[in-house]
Amino acid sequence: MKECKIILEGEESTQMKAIALLIQKASAFRSNIHIQSGEKRANAKSLLGLMTLGLTAGSEICLLIDGPDEEEAMETLRTWLQNPVLE
């Protein structure tokens, strides 16, 4: 299992698009990917789950990844979350 803490960057006005792109990126991997914010944890491949976390710019999250492609998933998602490019 891989684990990494990240401070979310970005603007509040683009938050929903960033969440949609995060789901898309996470869904490309076979590993189980979760995001934890405070005491709450959600599947990073679930829109409803991520929305329950109430993520905003400046939130500290913990990215938790476990599975066959966890190394690649961690590198990809960590890099993107540290500098989200809204495509």
C-alpha cells in the first residue's frame, strides 16, 4: 500500500471539473484508490464519494493506493493533484 499527503491546489470555481478529472485519472488504474480527508474516506473513482468529503482548495488529503499498479497510480495522481491541469 502506498500513502501520500497532499495539499489541494486550484481555484474554488474549477473544483467540480477537478474532481471529475481526478475520477477519470483514478479510474484508469486497477488499484484501489481512496482519498482521506480528516476522518472521512472515499473511493477516488466515485463522484458521490468524493463529494461527501467536501474538498476545497487548501484541504489536506491523504491519497491511499493499494493494488497491482499502485506505484504508477501514486506517481500520476500525486503529480496531477499537486498541479492540476484542467483539460
